[in-house]
Amino acid sequence: MFKKRIPIIVAMFVLLSGFLAAKPAAAASVTKYVTATALNVRTGPGTTYQIVTTIKQNQAVTVSQTSGSWDKVTVGGKTGWASNQYLTTKNLAERLKTVGSNKQLILVTANGYNSSNAEIRTFQRNSLGKWVPVLTTTGHIGKYGFATATNMREGGKRSPIGKYTIGTAFGRYANPGTKMPYRKITSDDVWVDDPTSKLYNTWQSRSKTLGQWKSAENMNIAAYSYGFVINYNTQRTPYKGSAIFFHIGSGYTLGCTSTSQTNVVSILKWLDPSKSPVIIQTPIQELNKY
């Protein structure tokens, strides 16, 4: 009886092994990024399955399983399968070509030029020179979205695209712990936005400069309780835009970039001038320009 059972046991083992081998390979969750302009997420690992949702280029997804050329992904509360030939483990910062000398990066992206909703990500290089994500959150840019250097105008209510250094940190209260140069705002502080003034796009004392400008923005407001200057239009070219800040806010801006106070303070504490921090602002579709 025992000898007769051996072939049966072997056969069962072979069948079981084949079943296990056929199952999709489970893996530890990993973040990947979409490289295609648009990528369909389906109910199963193949093009014959129904589409659950479509994800856009550079969007982050969480991969929990792999079956051949398909990854099981979760994004925006939805789970399905996407072709992994259009997914990469390289984060957004690792794919940039213009930040070789920088060790801290703030990346502000929006879906196209005309959206005021933005995604804000921060990255820092590790000891191996690799970019490591630090913070990922949401925020806002100008009411009418982004503007190119050609289209940027004073009062246009658009935020400038480009790569910029980070200027003075500021706030209406004591330094929250930033290593950046910090300036406390007083009731006398204004930012000159008069394109005809020699003081255009500079921080000034209202009382000391009266008569030298026709309009200036009051700095002592809640939105500027904490923030920093984005070094845009430092040449102070008339009509090209002024007072471009990263500050507190919960809705569209008039040309700045905003997010919650918690996020602003966290970023201020993280920023380190010795790491040459920069901010890149761009539609997500044009990230490859940087």
C-alpha cells in the first residue's frame, strides 16, 4: 500500500508546485511613477479587462503585486492592474537633469497650465547622492495657473514656471526654527509692486519710502505668518511680476504658491542654505525640461 501511494504523492506535489508557480508574485509595496502620458488601470492583468481608472504621467502609484508585465497598483483609493513597462521606480527628482549641484529640492507641479491646484513634494540627497522624498502634499498656485516667462505679467494672477533659488524666510512671529536667513514682519513692511518704481519687486519700509512708489503690498497679513521668498524676477524687470512667495493658504493665490501652515513651517525647519535648496515649478507634463 505504501509503495502505491508514492506516485500519487509525487503527482500531488507536482500539481501543487505548478499552482504556486502560476500565482502572481507578491512583493513588498513599492512606489512607482507613470512614464506614459496616460496609463489605463484595469480590473485584471491584461488589456481585455475593464478599465478602472486612467492615471497621468509622473503620477505616483503603490505597487503591491506583479504578474509578468503587469503590476497591481493602488492610486486615488482605487486598485487595479497596469502595464509595468510604463512604470518606473525612479522618483520625480531622480529624473531631473538641472539639479546636479543641489541637495534640497521643492517640486511644485500642476496638471497643465490652467489649474490652480498643485502637488508639492520635497526631496533631499542622501549620502549616496540619491534623491530621497521627504514630504508630499497638496497646495495651490495662481488663480489662473502657471505662466511662462513670456506670459508672466504683473497682476496676471498666474505663478511663474521655472527653477528658482530660495530667498529670505519670513513671518509675523519669531523664527520657527529655520536655518535660512529670517526676517520678522512688522506693520511697516511692504513689498513694492509698482512697475514704474525704482523699488519694484523689493521689500521696503512703508514710512521710509513713501513717495517712491504708487502701490505696494502690505506684508503684515495672515497668509504671510510664515513663508519664504521665491527668487523670481530678481532683475526687477518692470511688469514681469513681483512679490512671488511660498506662503500659507488654502485656496488659489495671485501668483504665489501656498499650502497649510503646518506644511510651510515644516519646510522652513527643513530648509538648509548649505544644501543649496531650489524650487522648481512646472506643469507635470513639462517636467522633462528640468
